[in-house]
Amino acid sequence: MNHWIVVPVVLPAILAAVLTLSMRQNPGLQRVFSLAGVAAVLAVTIGLTVQAASGTIDLYELGNWPAPFGIVLVLDRLSALMVLLTAVLAGLVLLYAIGTGWDQRGHNFHPLYQFQLMGIFGAFLTGDAFNLFVFFEVLLIASYGLMIHAGGRRRLKAGVQYVIYNLLGSTLFLFALGTLYAVTGTLNMADMAQRAAEIPAEDSTLLRVGAMLLFLVFAIKAALLPLHFWLPETYASAPAPVAALFAIMTKVGAYAILRMYTLVFGPDLGITAGLIDQMLLYAALITLAVGMIGILGATGLGRLAAFATIGSLGTLLIAISGFNEATTAAAIYYMLHSTLAGALLFIVVDLVRERRGTDALIPGPRMAQHGLITALFFGAAIAAAGMPPLSGFIGKLLILDAVRDMEAVWLIWSVVLAMSLVAVLGFAQAGSAVFWKPAPDAPAPRPPSGTVAMPMVAACAMLGAVIALAVLAGPVMRYVEATAAQLHAPGNYIAAVLGDG
């Protein structure tokens, strides 16, 4: 049993409690411990990813209770990669939050941040469907607090909408779990996969209902149209570091679809084969179109970044809908890219907003660090629109190549390429209005709050991560191809979790 697997879940939970109980009145100490905790988790996740790269599947049994009777955390290539991505993103976002002073504009930012990380790490590592629900609730409860951090009428209104949508999703999640438990008698994913395969076709109606309910839950979390209504206003209104961290939250929904519909309801399970494939594909195509058209029609940088997130999710889910090794590998690579590029875009939006006092797409005076912020926006726009030479271009090429054998290949190619052009036009329009046409008679820009160096370091490091993903595309693709192969051979996962039992 590998005890390091539980560290990314337990360490943030303990740290959040310590920050709340012992350091509440000492912001400086909270910052030090919060940064140290994220750095420690990053070091552990690097080690876990290196270990998972060998192809072994490890698990941690809480209380030493074996599966399926006890709670297990499972480390395979995909879960290791996602916790590493989360740790990298969390470190850069925390640096930005501290450098800009966002963490001190409200109460309990650092404890809530750590609880949020606990929920995200747990969702990626859990091997149990009920505990996936539990970790969803942990990260959502923390995100409610982070969403309304620093207050404001607009933020509170968006937070209420966010809470209502996600509570409906949580209720639906419980219905789905209850249905699946009634059919299979278990909620351990590996055990459920075995039992689902043994159910006769004539008795499979409830299993199909449970699988469909579960898909609707994950579609809400992944903001798949038409269940995406909570995202634009939520992300546009959230504090910038929170919106940047939220870039990984929608990927939890995409990850859950990938995990459950390759392991439990995989393509080889005849009674659920083809249940969601076509529905997911066409919903993803519409999601992509709505997101990219939203970029073109946005009146502010915040909503532009939010619609870019929706568009990237549509592209990601198009790849996932193929449910084969090639499309899954392309989807995982694009998931890495879209998370980093989306977070970078929200950070650049905040850099502009802090200096101009608004994110409206109107000409204004030259800002402090105008040239550097312009370059960061240019890099973020290229990455989000999928233009060469950054990783978004490589990711879209991989997806277009992977879907060649799908029936709707020409429709997919047409929509992806057309919407890429729309995104380019939208970003060009926004960039020219904000950065290219300074208005000398406009009010003087505000000086940035907090320090200048640390936020710029965090933003440049995030852009560097996007560039590195493109430069190292070969090694990264070899890893994700092996990850896709492991996902589509669920027998190894089941054997590792259940053993001889």
C-alpha cells in the first residue's frame, strides 16, 4: 500500500484547519504556511507522477479496509497527471493572489483555498463513486466561499446562481448513485464495473438510467450545453485567482466522464454501448460554437475569458466523445493545455482590470507595464484560440487527426475550424480595443495594488508552462498515449483495486 497517495488529500485538509484555528489573526504566517503546503504537495505529486509513469496502478486503503468494503484512493497515470496539473496551477495562482493582495480582501481565503485543493485532489484520486460525490461537495462548498470572496453585489448574485445550479447537480448525483447501488450493490468503481458486466441485457434498464443520470451530473460540472448557464457570470464575476483556479474545476467533470465511461460503462459493455456517445458529441459541438461566438460578442474581458472556457470545454468533450485510445490521448493533451491557457487568460484579465478599473472593451490610456501585459494577452489569446505555435494549435491538430475514423468527421472538422476563426476574430477585436487604441483623453489609469513583481512572475510562469507544453509535446504525448491505453484496458485497474477478491 502506497501511503504517499493520501498526502495530497490529507495535507491540505490539516493545513486548512491549522490556518483557521491558529493563524487567523496573522495574515503573513497564513501566506507562508499556505505556500509551503502547496509546495510540499507539488513535490509529492511530482513523485507520484514519476511512479505512475512505470504503468503500475497503486492504491491506498483507508483504515486498511480492502476494496470494495473500504474507501480506496487509486493512483494510475491519469489521476497522477491530473493531481500534478492541479498542484502546478495551485502554486502559480497562489503566488498571484498573494502578490496582488487578493487574499487579504476578504476573510479565510487561505483555509478555503486549501479545502478547495483537498476536494479537487480527492476527486481525481478516489476509486469510489460515493466518495467522488463527497469530494465534489467539499470542493463546491469551498468554491462557494471563494466565489464571494471580497464581496460585492454582482459577485453575490453570481454566487447564488452558482450555488443553486450545483445543488441541483448534487441532488441528481445522489439519485444516480442510489439507482446504481440498487442495481449493482456497490459503489466502488472497479467492483461496479465487474458487476455491471454480469447483468443480463433484459435486466439492464435501471443500469442505463443510472448511467444516464450520472452523465447529466458530470455534464453540469463540465458546463456542457445546455447545462452551462451557471458558468459565464460565475467566472466573469469571481475574483481573478479564484476564476483561474476554477479552470481546473470544469475539468473534474470531464475527468469523471472519461473515468466512468471507460471503466464502468466502457465501450465493451454491450448494455450501455453507444448510450452517450452521439449525445455527447453533438452537445459538445454546440458548446464549442456557443463559446466561440460568445468570445466574438463579449463586451468585457471577463466574459470573454468565461466564454473561451466554454469553447475549450466543447473542444475537449468532442475528443472525449470518441471513446477510443486516439481520441482519449488527444483529449488528455488538450485538457492540460486548456487548463493552463484558461487560467492565464483570467489572470491577464485581472491585470488589465486592476490598472484600468474596468474590463470593458473600450479604448483607454496606456497602463503600467502596458507592453508586458499586451504580450501576455497576445500569448493567452494565441493559446486559447488554438493558433500556432503554442500548445492549443497542437492540441486541436491532435483532435482533428484522432477523429478521422468517426462518422461525423467532416462535421467535426468544419465546426472546429470555423469556430477557431471566430475565436481569432473575437480575440483580435478585444485586443485592438484594449491594447492597440489608447485614448489619451481618458481618465488616468489606477496604480496596481500589491506588489508588481510577484503577479508578473506568476503570469509569465503560466505562459511559460503553455510554451513548455508545446516544446515538450513529444514526451507529453508519449505519456498521454500510454495513459489512454491504460484507461482503455480497465482489467488492470480492476485487478489492482480488487486483487484476488
